[in-house]
Amino acid sequence: MTLTETEIRRLRRVLALQDIRDLMSRYARGVDRRDWDQVRDCYHPDARDEHGSYRGSVAGFIEWVSARHAGIPACVHFLGNSTVELESDTRAVGETYFVALQRNTPEAEAGAEAAPRDDIVFGRYLDRFEDRGAGWRIAARQVVYDLVQVKPLDGRERQPAGPFGRRDTTDPVFALLGRLADAG
């Protein structure tokens, strides 16, 4: 069976879009698990990021975000609507909605007078993606915040009866990934 040129173009488009969506999911897991090598791998080495109060290189972003998240005991990103426009076989732009929930403690805020709280951040990642031969990566990112809700903690938070997520490589997902690698 021979594919037509139109079918080949459509297949390339579908694969590129899926690769970019996988990239976004890896980024979210990397931040949530504080796996900074995984986050770094989502960017080209010369990428630029405008992320809240940070503006600069990807190396600086990793340093900034890892320090910022060092005292945050829980963080979960949910990715929503994602619109990706392919400019060519190697360039694309995208807008991906996100909701990030972060548990902040007085330690994380660097002030004992700070009250523990949950921040719920609604925003969008505006990205330029490029495939320079090693797969799609972020070349430039701007984070746009649409809404932030702050929920003070009152000490009545419930702990689940099952496994609790961890912000490192001891999280249960890494055991699952290890089992998959062992079976392959």
C-alpha cells in the first residue's frame, strides 16, 4: 500500500501534534514530581521562558523553579484545551490551558507569619515549539495567568486512605515506569 502525499502530510501533522501534547504532559509531570532533568528535557538548551516573575534562559528557569518549589509539599498540574498550529514540519505555536494547585506552607513562603494555603492558578502556556532533529521541544514560552484563587488551610484537610503522591522519584508512577521498562 502506498500513501498519497496528502496522507503523508496528514500523518506527519497528527504525529507532530501528539508529540507536542506528550511533551506538555512530560513537562507537567516533571514540575509536579520535581524532576528537573525531565523539565529541562522539554526545552531546547537556548530556550527562553517568561514565567511569572522569572524571565530568562531555560537554565535559569530550572534554577528558579526548583528553588521556588523546594518548600512546596504538593503541586498538581491539569492541562486542558490545547490549540497547536503547525507553521512547518519543524515549527509550531501553541496555547495550552492549565490549572495548577499548589500547597504553600510558611516554610515555602520564607516567613513564619505566613499562613498555610492552597493556591489555585488558572492560566495558559503560550509556546513556540521546534523540532531540530531530536524531537519537539519548547523554544520559547510565555505563561499568562488568567485567575488565581487562594484558599487558606484550616487544619481540616483530609488525607486519602491510599498511596499519597510524592514530589520526587519515589512517587508511585516511577515504580510503574520501572516495571514497564523491565518488561520491555
